[in-house]
Amino acid sequence: MARRIVLSSDRDEPSGSTEDLTIEYAEALNEQQYAAATAGKGPLLIVAGAGTGKTRTLIYRLAYLVETGTRPQQIVLLTFTRRAANDMTARASNLLDGRCEKVRGGTFHAFCLEVLRQHAEALGFPRNFTVLDAADAADVLSVIRTRGEYGDGEERFPQKNTLYSMFSSATNRDETLGETITKRYPQFTSLHAELKALRDAYRRYKKEHGLMDFDDLLERTLELLETDDDVRHQVASRCRHVLVDEYQDTNALQAELVKKFSSVHGNVTVVGDDAQSIYKFRGADFRNIFRFPDEFDDTEVVKLEHNYRSTQPILDLANRVIEQAERSYDKTLFTEKTEGELPALVPAADGDMEARFVAEMVLRLREDGVPLSDVAVLFRSSHNAYDLEVELNQRNIPFVKYGGMKLNEAAHIKDVLAHLKVVENPQDAASWNRALQLIHGIGPKTAQSLIEWTTEAAEDPLTLGDGAPFSDRYAARLKQLFSTLRHVRSDDTSVTEQVEAILDYYQPLFENKYADDHPKRAPDLEHLAGLAANHESRQRFLSSLTLDPIELTALDQETGEDDEPPLVLSTIHSAKGLEFHTVFLIRALDGTIPSRHALREPGGVDEELRLFYVAVTRAEEGLFISYPMTQYRRGQGEYMTTPSRFVEDLPDDVLEPVQLVEEDAVDENAPDAPEGGDTLPSSRNGEAPAPPESTRDDGPPDDPADADGLPF
DNA sequence: GATATCCCTATTTTT
DNA sequence: TAGGGATATC
């Protein structure tokens, strides 16, 4: 263990002087926000309800810390997405002449990655280790499973994705594998020993080949900081202030990391709202936030309750929603925006009609001056938006979808990235596997022996030694592959050139592999090359893609300079922390939200309820909760749905029912026959869904008389 | 040993 | 509805 020489840090000690502050904190913030932003040293817990200016407070705190002498490089801001981190540092920089840009920050995973790149060797990993995303990790598990003949028994052995979630679940909840299996995967209890062996094999494999999955980033960092006190001291010394956003969604591992990061200076600020904890599946526990004062002595607690986002009617609904929870949440949000439209509950005949309703309303809002980008459509899970996506495409309404397919999850992108990864880390057997099997004539077996050849026999893994086990069938391609890779490796190629070189090589393989739809996929490859230009190194490019994935639809849209900012479609999870003028919550069905899967888990319904609460509290002025009354399922055809239990018992003066009427439909009340063909898209142009907002304050709001001529 | 084809099944949320 | 497993064919 290295000898430690402690340098006096007086030089760095923040002055703490409040004499020459350039920002009028007391004027910009309310009393509690001010207290939070300007709190002194030590642990600080900010319990902030939805829309209470939590982000604003955090930004001012950043600025305050910098103004009172803390160097920005010594502040660590941990957030849930990189977008949130960039957003906050940018806003803080605006307040303070750019100084806050140097604040370090990002997600837990990204920050841990930074630490690990520095110290990986101490853990027996190479510094250029590869980060596996969930799909990569599952692929690795699949390879190991097949090789080790784990599933040879009679019982069904879990699939690769299940294996990954199982192991990940154990890590994130800080449980033993046995506990996780008993609690969450009881059907595999009899396989416990085999699963344990498989997990050990997976761990060994990752270490041998320089691979880390998402969980490793957290777990290995913690291991590093726990076992090597010099490293811990070194890392924590650089964290004079640690700020954590969305603390209610941290899990046991992350809470422990926060402790370690702040173990030298003891300055931690965490912000969160227990009623908005929605990441239980990742091991988050809303009670974490209340444990904070027990974990950190002398915690100062500040509560923010004044809501600046929503109108009173929306808050009333939010309060009624959260009241339904088993556990009571101590929420007393209040606002001064007492006026406002009632949130509306909108049943639609079917998913198609629901989509038309939303599209129509979005256009009306735009005519009334609400920009598309200030409107969001939220849903429980990604596929809930399919109908709407089709509708929006037909009407040429630009949108971005968050929480759908990510660019780097698309198979063709993974193919290209595998080649880059192999150059970056030639031990990365998982990527070799992928790259090699693209070549016609190379399957799992040949790939395996080739990998052994390159990584063991040759001194340079990117050359093929004589006598490598290859046959003429694919020899030419293989040589081409290796020369491409060597070119990519050479020092003077930019990341863009590297990607281009791989694309040239990949093109014929690509067209062969995706014979039916490669023209559709091709633009993504171009985008990838474009993205590469923004990155200074291959390694950074790769990790930024895995840790901060790009939404596929964001690229479809090709947002040019003067294009209209698009409508936002988002899973509720991905909408966390955002706000919009008007929110549509679609597919509010029992079985969707709450999800059918959640009903089986203890505490599952409450978690879904919090999710619902998050959705509702995103809205500033307008809120429409809609659902289709019938749905189609493969086997059964159409069937009647049940509205979400969360809206069922709400009185009309909290959530106002609205009836949708087709403009040119014959006066037909409820389409109770499953085959009711009259609502199907017989006419694309004439329908008039909900009456405009204005008719909704007086009496039954179902008169479509004022449905104006529609501009399409 | 690689690949083409067919059938079955499970189906949330994210770093 | 796609992705995985099993089977048949090259």
C-alpha cells in the first residue's frame, strides 16, 4: 500500500465569504428555497414536492457554493440523466458568468465510470475495459450458458434476459442471489445452485475479458472505495460538495456510494420527494430519503411545499390521487394559481380514436399558441404510443419519443459498435463474437475458435497468425475485417473516419443480414457517423453511447434549425423532472397503469400510484387523461377494457368526464358492440373529438356543436 | 458446422 | 410481435 503524504489544503478552503455575492438570492427564491440554497456545510436534505422549484433551488445552491469560494471542479452533481446534469450546469452558468460549467456531474453510472477508468487496475481490470449495456450483458450470459451446459436439466432454464434481470436485481437491492430467487423468481428455486455457478462464471468471464455491465460500474466502484483507503481518500478529497438530485430513486448501492464520495468533506445535499419514487424495480426505496438523517449526523432538513407549476385544479387531482396510497404521504402542496380548467377524463371508443383525439387536441392547442414542444403525451409503457405514432406520422406532426428504442439498441448499430469495441479492447470476446458472426460462413463455433486464436496465439490480436483455423469460404472477408480494424486502430484516424471505415466494410454484410429492410435502417448508420464527430476519442464515444443513449425517434425527426420543436411523447419514467403546458396521459387502463405485473408484487400498486402522480404533476395548465373502452388482442379480438382504478372513484368536480363524439357519426351513444365499425377510420378528415376547453365549465360538456371546420 | 424455417411464448419502467 | 428454441437442410 502506498505511503500517504497529506498536503495541506488550506489553499483550497472555501472562503465562505458572503460579502461579494453577485446574485440576489433572497429575492430570487422563496424563504425555504433560500434556506436550502444558502445552507452551510454538512449534510442537507431537501424534501421537495412536485413542482416546488427543486431544480431552481439546486441551481442556486450550485451558484452559491461557487460564489462563496468552492471551486466548481470540486462540486459533484449526481443526477438521473445526463440531460438533467447538463441542463442544470448550463442554467447555473447563466447565473454566474460560466463558472459553473466546470462542475463535475452526470449519472451515478457515468461518474463511477470516470473513477474506474482511473483506478481499474487496482481491481484487476484493464483501464480500457468495455461497458456492456443490458443487451450486451444478456448476450454474454447466453454464450456462457450455452458453453457451460447449464440448462441441461428437465426444467426450463431462464432466458438470457431473465438471467440478467435476476442478477441485476440482486445487486441493486443488495440481496444475495438466494434471496432474490426466493422473493422474485420462485419458479427457479430448484436451479439455485446452477444459477449461482452461472453468475460466478459470468463474473469470471467479465474479469478475464475486461467487461463491466451497468451494475459493475456501481458495485466495483464501491468495492474499490471500500477496499482501498488511499483511493477512497483520493476520490473523496475531490468531492468537496456532493449534490444528488432525485434522491428518492437511489438504491442501497447508490446511497452507500454517496456516503463514500462525501466521506472526506462531509458536505452532501440531497433533493427528493418520496411521493415520486418510481424506480423500485431498480432497487430504489422511497424510504431511503427518510433514512438519510440517520445515515448522516446533524442533517439539516428543508421542506419545499409551494408549488409554482400547476393550477389548483390539477393539484387537487394530484392530491386526491396520492391520497389513495396505502401509506400516507405527507403532502400539502399549495399554489397561488387558483384558476384553471378541470382535468378531463376522456374515454375513447378504441385506441385509434384515442390517438385521433390527442392529435386533434394538440393541433388546436398549437392554434391557440401553445407550442408543440410544450405539450407532452405520457404513457406507462412504450408500446402504448404505437397508435398515436401512426396518427402523428399521418398528420405530419413532428414528435420525439422518449423511452422507446434507443439508437444503440438497434441491431445494426450494435454491429458497427462491436467493431469499434474490438479495437478499443481486443479482449472483448462479446464484441468479437458479434463482429465475426456477421461474416457468412462463421457461426458460434468458428467464432469461438477464432477468438481463441486472435487473443491467445497472436501477439497482436488484430493480426491473423499463420495456421489460424479458417477456411476459404470466409478467408477473404476475414482478412478484410482485420485490415479494417488495423486501420481503425491507427493513431491518426478521427473517430468519424473510424466509423466510416467500418461502415465501408460493413455495408455488404449489412445488406445481407437485413435483406428485407436495410434501406430503412441505413439512415441510422449515417447518423452514427455524424455523432462520432462530436467525440474526441473512440472510448468516449463508446461510453457516451451506452451511458447516455440517444432516442431513435429523435433522429427520424431530423430537427433542422428552423423546424418546429416537436411534440413530446414519453414514458412516465422518462418524463421525470419535466413540465409541460398541457399533458395527455393516455391508456389509463387497469392492467396498464397499474400494470398487471405490479399487482402481484407487495407494494406494487402504490408504486404505480406514485407513477400516476408523477404523470399528473407534470402538467401546468391542461391535463387530459384518456383511455380506450375497447382494445384488440391477438387471440380474442376486441374486448371491453376497465379504466384505471386510480381514476374510478374520483368525483366529477375533480376529474371531469368528457364525451368524445364523431362529428359526422350518426347519433349513436355508446358503441357497446365489440364490432362497432362506426368509429373506425372511415373518414380521416371529418371527426371532431372533444369539445374545445371553453365549453367545459358549465354543465354536461358533450356538445360538439362548436367543432369548427378542421384545417386538414 | 452454418443457416433456413417454423412454432411457441411471454409481454413494464432505465442506467 | 419478435425473439428464441427446436428441427430440417445445405
